[in-house]
Amino acid sequence: MQLDVRGPRFAAVVTTVVLIVTALTRSGWLAAAQAVVFAVGAVSARHAPYGALFRVLVAPRLGPPRAVEPAEPVRFAQAVGFVFATVAAIGFLSGATAVGLVATAFALIAAFLNAAFGLCLGCEAYLLLRRVTGPRRA
């Protein structure tokens, strides 16, 4: 599956805003909601909530995509985000605020780099992992 490169970047903008609010409010429930969003994106790039918003509300106003990218690195990045958001939620909800803030900060840095500069750290980690482990065999 190929994705319009603007979709994951849009999702990163929304994620950045959500994670900033999460950090400021120290909300474990908001971190948990973001973890669910990441989990859905990790399972299916087509059904990712922020990607769906992009496809329905934004993409029709932008015209056809100029570039596409494979979905697998994006799904891997969403899985990594899920781990950090889950740790953040557990931290905030259990009273370990420092753990919640650190996990939120890591996810926020990654989302911001993608939103602002188009640098997807999770995607880069996926590509590095694939180089190290070799291609998948069916």
C-alpha cells in the first residue's frame, strides 16, 4: 500500500498538538487516547484516525499527491508511538508524572520533527532495521 506523503505529515501535526496538550495537562487519559490512535495506525494505515481526517477533509482541497511512500515504515512508526504513549498513560495514571512526561516528550519530539521537517524517526528506524535484518521472505 502506498500513502500520500502529506497524510502522515498532517497526522504528525495533529499528534504534536495532542502531545503538547497531554504534557501541559499531564492527562493520562489523553495519552491513552493517543495510544489508541497510534495502535489503529500501526495495525492499518488506511484506518488511522488522523489519516482518515486527512483523506476526507484536507486531501480533496490539495489535489492529487505529488509523491507517495510505502505504508510499512509509517505503520512501524505508529507502533513505536504506541509504546511511548502507552508508557506516558501508565505513568500519568499511576502518579509517576516524570515517567509520563519523559515518554510524552520522546513521542512529541518525534512527531514535531515529522510535522515540521518531514523527518520520520520511526520510519528511519524501520529502514535501518530492515537493512540490518535483511528483506522479509514470504
